[in-house]
Amino acid sequence: MNSESGEFRHRNLPLLLLQAREHVIARFRPILNAHGITEQQWRIVRALLDTGPLEPREIGLLCRISSPSLAGVLSRMEEIGLIKRKRLDHDQRRLHVSLTPRSRALSARMAPQIEATYRDIEALIGAQFSTRFYEALDELIGALQAREPAAIASE
Amino acid sequence: MNSESGEFRHRNLPLLLLQAREHVIARFRPILNAHGITEQQWRIVRALLDTGPLEPREIGLLCRISSPSLAGVLSRMEEIGLIKRKRLDHDQRRLHVSLTPRSRALSARMAPQIEATYRDIEALIGAQFSTRFYEALDELIGALQAREPAAIASE
DNA sequence: CGATATTCACTAATATATTAGTAATATAGT
DNA sequence: ACTATATTACTAATATATTAGTGAATATCG
């Protein structure tokens, strides 16, 4: 009825970012499903591949998964043999999470399809736009995390 | 260990988009919490404000909420008086979802704080960058939905 | 050294997401 | 009319998200 509603002059930015992400990940989802791994699990596997062993706290910050969610996700991943967990000797609170031969083999099998999908996307949007878009995302994230409003853990 | 891992040449684009969205919505979350409304509920209220009454199917496409999730979300929203649901006369399968005086009053109270937050963000990233970033998101979404891979409902 | 505060992974309860499937209604083609 | 198919909102089961809070371990400070 009121397509100008008056109340809001700005477009819904979080929704736009969500929509953009949905359109991108829609192209990867079939690959993840075919290999029986969830989005969160894959995010963690890829982070560990790129960075090496991490602690849950670091995984949460990197992959944007909250501590309570992480507890269940990591527990299930250990159960199906995608990761292993090991207490640190000098600090019994902390934990080391690392990949297993199985998850390394899995990502080796997935890598070609993932990379092909990135090439598809780049073909659609153009290499130049692609580069500038990554830069824009980095700039946005950098600007927003430089001056956080409250105590929102994000670095 | 292996910070070059070799397997992946492209950065994790869905993760970057997720991180960007998290940094943005982190500034709105305190407002939503203060008014006792969840992210999904607010997305729906704002969509209805902008567009007028919608059917669940349309809400799902617009707000990127799946049909099963929507069932629970709408049910809870009706229970607390944020929306009302009404069957269509000429098609008993379909449904009209519309706002209530209560949700209109709520968004009127929230609007100033929401708008102020957008101004804060724009001040941080710059008006020019802001404009170009919105355009880039539109372009990305447009390019990706123009040639969908499979039958992924998205417009 | 000892009391206090902080950090860390985790649990509990509820909300939402995902995948598969269902019943009711509507439409298309015969 | 009639069968087959499509569409719509929904349920069931499991996974993940969110908010609050816990116990164990460590760090900090008096």
C-alpha cells in the first residue's frame, strides 16, 4: 500500500548483504551437499586449511560462529572424523582443533569443483568487478571494525 | 602451518559477505534487542512497511527466509501481535500477512535510532563509498540471479 | 600468598535453519 | 468431468543461532 512508507530513508543494508551472500553460496551449496558437509563445517575446514590448527575462540571469530554453536558443531565434526581436539598442556582451559586425514582428503576432492565455481562467478561478474568488490568488502569491514560501538568481540 | 595450503586460489567470498553483514548488523542489534524484536521479525516488519501486505511465499523470497522457518516465525509474530494472517477468499491455500497497529507503533519508535545508525555508518565509510557499495551489491545480485545454476527460487 | 576477577569451553532453553515430506487446494490437459 | 500435476502453507526431525549462565582454570592485584 505505502511503497514510500516515509519512515526509512535508507535501504536495508543487512538484508542486501544477506541476499548477496545467498546468491553466491547458492552456487556452492550443491557441492557441499554432494559431499555431505554443512556450511559451518566447511567454513571451519577451510579456515583450518588456510591457517593451520586453531583454538575454538579463534575459529569463532574467524568463521563468525558463536561459542555455544561451536560447541555442538565441533562435537559433531569430531564424531564424524573431520577434526580432532586436544587440550593444551600449559593451559587446561584451552583446546587445539586440527584437521584429520579424512577432512584433508575431502577438501582435496572438493577443491576442483569449488575453484571451478569461483571461475563461473568471475565469468558472470567480470574479473575487474570481482577484484574491486573484494576490495570494497575489505574496506567496509575495516572501517566498521576500526570503531566498534560497544564491546562486540570482533578481533 | 600451511598458510598457503595450495588448494584454494580464491578467498572465501561467502565468508567475507557474512563477516561484512555481521559488522553492519552488530550496530543495529542493540536497537532490536532493546525493543524485544528478533532479526527475522524485524526484516519481515520492514518488508511489510515498505511493500504493504504480502503472502508468506513473497516474504520468504524477499527476506530470504525459508518456508519452514517462516511458519514458526509468523506464528510467533501473530501470537505477540506483530502481524495478522488472513486466508484469501478466492484461493484457500494462500494467505495475506499484514502489520498491526502495534508493529507500526514499534517501528515508528525504532525508526529514529535505525536512521541514526545508518548515518553513523555512512560517516565512517563515506557517502561516496556508501553509494558505490550499494550499487555494487545490486550489480552482484543482478548478475548472479540472471543466470541461476539450477532451480533455486530467487525471484 | 590469597582473594578476586577474568578467560575459556561448555550447558540449558528457546528461536531459527535445513531437508524431506504432507494435506489441501488449484490448475492443465485430456 | 477427470486425472495428473503444480502450488501453497505447513509439519517432523535434526542442525545451528542466540541469550544467559556455569564450572574449571588461569591471571591479577592487594
